[in-house]
Amino acid sequence: MPRSARWLFAAALLPLAACASNPPPAPIAAAPPPPALSTADQTFVNAAAGSDAAEVQEGQLAATKARSARVKKFASTMVDAHTKTTQQLMTIAQSKGVTPDATVPQMATDQMTALNAARPAAFDHLYTRDQVADHVAAVQVYQAEIANGQDADLKAFATSTLPTIQQHLRMARQISGMRG
């Protein structure tokens, strides 16, 4: 092999040799997991999810069983509104790496049992009375998150949703004839 060919061959190998001495690039680190929610935030997520699930179930039942058109309209409003807040809450919770426990609270399960067994003439009264109690409890849950929550997104959700829940409470009180 002529001398110039050897030099060309050696020159062609130089870039390869340079690459061989460089270590491979470090793997890209996975994004760190989102921080765990505080106890207050996790309690709120589960309570809000369970409350929403109960409102949707009770509203669906009332939409078919209620006698009063006003109660049926209110029930439909509850289903729509609480389906929307469930979706919003799920989006926030999933961004935090959390799956809410949407177990319907025992009180709501007992209410559903009573509503299913109620005579048609008593259903509307029982449903609206339960809605007052449910929304009083929900207002307290949302106020607790606003006061004690650590997560800014959940606090913002609670702050923006609380007026709607308070409006539902006023509506339920008005329909049921309750004051206060």
C-alpha cells in the first residue's frame, strides 16, 4: 500500500477514534414524581370526589322519581354541576399523581336507601332536605381546604367552586322551604 494511502486510511480513522474515547451521553433523567399531597389536601380530594359522586347518584334518582318539575330541574342541575366539578377535580388530582377515592360517604348511601324506599308523595321533601344537609357539609369541606390546604391548585379549585356550592345550598333551602 502506498504511503499516501496509509495516511488517508489513518486520517479516516481519526474521527472514529475520537468518538470511541468519548463516553456515551448520560441517559435523560425521568421527571421527578409530583410531590405528595398534604393530609388536608388528600382529605379534601377524597371528600369532594365522594360528595360529587353522591350528588350525581341522588340527582339521577330524583330526575326520575321526583314529582315536582322544580325538584326535577334542581336534580338535573346537580347532576350537570357535580359532573363538571368531578372532571375538574380529577384533572387536578391526576396532575398531582393522585387518584381520588370517590367512595360515596355512608351518610349519602343511607340517604339513597331511604330515597329509594320513599313513597312518591314523600320523595321530593326527603330529597331536598338531604340536599340541604349535603351542601352544608360540602361548604364546610371546601372552606376547610381554602383555610388549611397546601396545594395551590386545589385551593384555587376550592375557592372557585365554593360559590357554586353555596348557590346550590340556597336553591335546596328555597325548594325545601328551609331557612337559614
